[in-house]
Amino acid sequence: MTIDTAQAANIAATLTPGGPNTEGLADFLRGFFGPLFLVIVSIVAIFFLFTREITRFMQFMILAIFIGIVFYVPSIIEMISVALARAMGVST
């Protein structure tokens, strides 16, 4: 029997006296909602293609790609904000 990171975090939370350990929570949520996100995007994209609404399909795909990047690469928000701050002359 193998233990994944979420189960290990739950076990560690019960053994640690200071509160729950949420170390593996982001990985667990990404693993749970990632496939669900892809299924929903696929169904909506197929609907737009079958109804021949190419403009809405392209708008939806651009939005889905942006949301997917933020979801799968969460550190990109920090990188973009630091780059924008440096571009505007704010010292970090």
C-alpha cells in the first residue's frame, strides 16, 4: 500500500501538535481539479465547434489557456508582478 502526499500530510497533521500541516494541499488540489478543468474545457470547446461559433471558440480557448497557465504554473503570477514592478521603476 502506498501513501500519496495528501495522505502523508493528513497523517503528519494528526501527529503534529500545532495545527494541520497543509504542505501538500496545493499539489492535491492541482491533481484533483486539473483533470476536471481539462474535461470541462474539452466539452465546451467541442460544443462551440459543433455549433460553428469559431469566434467564441477562439475567445474561449484564449481564456482557457490563460487560466490553465495560472493554474498549472502558479509561480508565474509572482514572476509577472516582479517584472512589471521593475519595468515601472519600482525597486524590489
